[in-house]
Amino acid sequence: MKGLYSALMCSFDEQGKVNEQGLREIVRHNIDVSKIDGLYVNGSTGENFLISKEQKKQIFDIVKDEAGDEVKLIAQIGALNIDEAIELAQFATSLGYDAISAVTPFYYKFEFEEIKDYYTTILEHVDNDLIIYSIPALTGVNMNLEQFGELFEHEQVIGVKFTAPDFFLLERIRHAFPDKLIYSGFDEMLLPASVLNVDGAIGSTFNVNGKRAKQIFELAQSGQIDEAREVQKVTNDLIAEILDNGLYQTIKEILIFKGVNAGLCRKPMKSLTDDGISKAKQIAEKYL
Ligand code: NAY
């Protein structure tokens, strides 16, 4: 399960419906062009929190059908409605997903005991491995080393997708839990995370910049830090321009420019203006 995973985008049409052909093309682009090791399906980048349970199932289904066993597949099933999370976990597991992942429950400012109970309850209902999805900037949920340790005591909890700029905590988790999988979640910080010996990374920009991400990861693993820094520098020039123009919309527009039918984002995400579309094309021509 180690390696680089694209946080998979989904193609939506103007009515907000899943564009099956477009989604299949995004999967193929990631496997055939970006050469990623796996796909993280229905995460933040997949606009998971903007879609219905039926759409989540539809996406899990299409992605597994298109990817088969060519790459590893992780299904993000976290939902505030725990019954939905369990149903999605069982569904993805029945399709053959290699692991499930669940974002820390958010919005109600749950106590740690409640968060732990959430994961334990899901795992009572599904025979699959689980990766904690920690993204404090979006959820407001900050867990400390001891709390990660408590979650890791469950043998089905095999790791964490660590999307935070806290390298002190990342180093402590790596040191304390050498057998758990740690995936870095911020593409612009892939090099420092790789130096701290993460097992892989999960990123939105890998949908278009997967080859450079892999280079950074592999160069860092083999101790070629100067070379890795150069690739991270170009990568961060690219990411800065993408963030400035609108993260998910710009990645989709770059994919469209590359001939992939990546579609639109779901409302309330706004669409790119004509200027934004031109800018995305310029970014693609300059970096990709
Ligand atoms: C997800 O579930 O899609 C992720 O969290 C993937 C990680 C991305 N985080 C978000 C919130 O999109 O790739 C990152 C991020 O887009 C990138 O580093 C740019 O900041």
C-alpha cells in the first residue's frame, strides 16, 4: 500500500451529475500518464462532501470497474452520518477496494472519545483496513501523538493520511509507529515529509503532476536531496499558480486541456471565468 496516490477528481456535468465517461478518462489519465501507484477515491478533491450517498457509490463502482487491479484503491467513506459511513465502507469493501479511509468526524466539535468510538463502530461492521484521514485545517480536529496512538491500537487501523504542516508531530508519529502507514497530504510539502520517511503521499495535484511528485519521493528516499529540492521548486511554482487560479477548477481545466473530459466542479464551487480558463491553459503549457 506504499507509494503515491492521486486524490481522484470526479467529472461532473452542468446539472452536477457524475459524468461516467469523464470519470473513466480521469482514472485512465492517472494510471497511464501520471503513473501513480494508487487512487484515493471520494476525498476532498473528489468533492465528497458535496455529493449524495448514491453518487459516492456510483463513483466507487465506476472507478473500480475502470481501474480493476491495475493500481491500489482507497475508498474515503467518512460521513457525519455514521450509518452512511458504514454502508459506504461495506459497499467499497464488497467491490474490492484495498482499504477504506475516513475523515475525522467534524462540525460538532466532537471529543476524542467520540472520534475513537466513530472509528471503532465503523470497523465493527467491516472487514477491511482503515486509514485515518486527518486534515485539521478543514475539519478543526487536531489530534496529538497519544490520540493517534490510541487509534492505532486497533489492528485494522493501518495508518494515517496526514494533511497538516506540523512536521514536529509528523516526526513523532513516524518514530513512534514505524509499522503504520503514513501518507503525506500536502503536495507542496512532499519533500520535507519524504525526508521524514513517510510511506507515500496522497495529493490533488498528482492528477496532473504525478510524475514530478514521484521523482521528489524517490529522490528523497535515495538521499538525493539537492535534486529533489529542484523538482519540488518547480512543483511549488506550479502549485502556487494553481492555488492562485482556483485549486480543483484549475486542475480540471488542465486535464481538459490534455484531452481528458474532467467536467465541472459541483456547486457551490464556482466555475472558472474565461480569464481563469486561459490562465489554466497557460499553466499547463508552462509546466506540463
Ligand atoms: C483529498 O482528500 O483530496 C486530499 O486531502 C488530498 C490532499 C489535498 N488537500 C486538499 C484539501 O485538497 O493535495 C492536497 C492539496 O490540494 C494540495 O497540496 C494543494 O494545497
